[in-house]
Amino acid sequence: MNIPVVSSPINRVFVIVLDSAGVGFLPDAGEYGDSGGDLGANTLGHIGDAVGLTVPVMESLGLGHITPIRGVAPVASPRGAWGKAASRSKGKDTSTGHWEIAGVIMDKALPTFPKGIPPEIVQAFEARIGRKTLANSIASGTQIIEEYGEEHVRTGFPIVYTSADSVFQIAAHEEAVGLDLLYEWCHIAREMLDVGRVIARPFIGGPGNWQRTANRHDYSLQPPGTTILDRLSAAGQDVVSVGKISDIFAGRGVTASHPIKSNDEGIATTLRLAQTPGRGMVFTNLVDFDMKYGHRRDVVGYQQALQSFDAQLATLLSLLRDDELVIITADHGCDPIFKGTDHTREYIPVLVAGPRVVPGDLGVRASFGDIAATIAELLLNERDAGSFARDVVRL
């Protein structure tokens, strides 16, 4: 039976990714080492257990109904729509999570280096850049700099490392080596490898005081399918990237990009964009949750960053026009309480708010891609499987 297409009253959607803010381990998390009865990964839940969480705006939208979080009540009459989404893709990395949010399911996980970067890859990369490399192992970014920083500055050899995700990371000192050469090395690695991302990790300082800078840059693979970004831009609508969204999608489908150096800058940029009318999608990634607090197991830092975002979310909600709404979500977990420092295989939250949003329970969505399906129905009048547009807006 054909379902009639009804014109949508929504002209612009803000999607804000709280990078790594998962809400409980998925049924298949054991395949990724992220489950274990009641001890399985739950990024927001465990932060609440450890230090409590005070986020009255997200609480009012229904966050407390998604997963138990100490300090966040399941309010009796939420003013938003709430739910959580499972991943159908293989993997738990940034690229896979964002691509699925945008409507592309990964049937095969992106390649990883569980035993460190293979010697044949290291040797080929060294031949291309004309110098040796350091580390070539699985490591935390801050720890690897502590271990190899002095030798790197002395020799000029790049520090190369990976993690449980599909990444090839290159760290270099901004003054001893320079950003231009670091970025050149990353371009070479991107040409050579089929990992999800090659990441430039610049740092400054000296022994005992090494500091990673905000000049990080991600070099992503192209998404292996058509995304909602592609569809919107092809239809002549705006697709505005805030943060590393453009990097994650290799620039494809993005009509304007606003790089940022912190969560606060990302939120400020999103608020500035909300002050003028528009049509299409504003896609914001707030990476500090993951990069500064999740991987570094900084529970208090993560808590404070969530509370800071929540305070500024109130301003965004006040700016939304009748033809706009916001979807707040995540791309994976990175539980700072759970074992290790890597991403965790978790459900992601789905919170929807705006003047026309009908409050209600969206349940457990079968895919992160239900977000893309919803945006397609709201902005393109194209009804894809999984859309919850008619649950959140009266069409």
C-alpha cells in the first residue's frame, strides 16, 4: 500500500552529536568486549552513578526515560520526544556511527590493527615520507607523546599509532616539525590506506608538559553510499557542518563548513546559525566529550561538559522557529568508567525538541539511520523505512 506524502511544516533540522554519549551496551556488545551483565558499558549511566548529573533541559525533554541516570529524573510530562537507537553497522568508530546516522549501514567493519600497525604498512609509509617512524603501536594519544615526545623532537620522526578503532594516527610537534609537514604525511597515509580515518595529532610543549593542540585534522574515507547530506544538497538545500562533520564525510554533501576547536565554540557557532532563518540541515559534532573526557577517563570533566552543554541548549531551544527542530544524539559510547580507553558499543540517545514537536516515547529504534529517514521525510517529503517524523511532528 502506498502511503501518501504529506508536505512537512519543518524547513530546518539541527542535529547535534554529543560525541560518545552512549546510553547502554547493545545486545551484541560482547562481540566488541563491551558487555558483562550489569557491568556492561553505559556512558551516561555510569557518569551519573559516579558523580551525578544535573542537566535540567535534557531532563525536561525526556532523557531520564531513556536510561537510569542518577540526578536525571524520568519527568512526568516531558516537553520533547525521546528514545534510543541501536546500530545495525559493524563497528563502533566515529565514521561508522556518523555514516549510519546519515543513512549508510556498514555491513563490514572498517579495518583495524588489533596487534599494532603491521610492519609492511610501516615500511611502505616510511619509504613514502623518507624517514623512520616511532611507536607503531596501539596506544593512548597522551601516553604515546609522553613516551616518544623527546625522541620525536630530537629526530623529527613522526609518532605513528592506532587504537581499537579504524584509525592511523600521526602525532608531530607543531614547532619541531610543523603543521604543513604533518598534514602532508597524513595526505600520504590517506592515499595508502583503507582505514576509516587518518588523523593528524599535533602537540606542543616539552618533557613533562606536552599538550595536544586544537589543530587536529581528520582525513576520512568517502562514505560507501548515499547519505542524507548528499540527498539534501542535491535538492538544493543547505547542509552546514559544525566541527568535524565535514571531515567525517570527506566534504561530500556539505555546502558550508565551520571548523571548531572546542565544544563551546561548536555550541556558539550553532547558536549563531540559529539566529538567522534557513532551510536544510545544520549538523554539529561536539568532540570534546569523546576526545578530552571519554578516552582520558575523566569522569568529572565529562560530567561538567554535559552540564555546560545543557545550559546552552536552553538558548538554542529559545531560538528555534516554528519550522525548525533539533535532534540530540551520539555516535557510539566511550564509557570513562568501563575498562580500557576505547569506544564502547552502545545505544545512542535520541531527543527531539522544537515548537511543533509532539512529546512522546519513540521507543528503541532499529538503526541510527532512523534519524536520516526522519530528516528525509521532514525536509524532502520522502518517506523512508524507519522514519519517526510522524511521531514527532503532526504532518
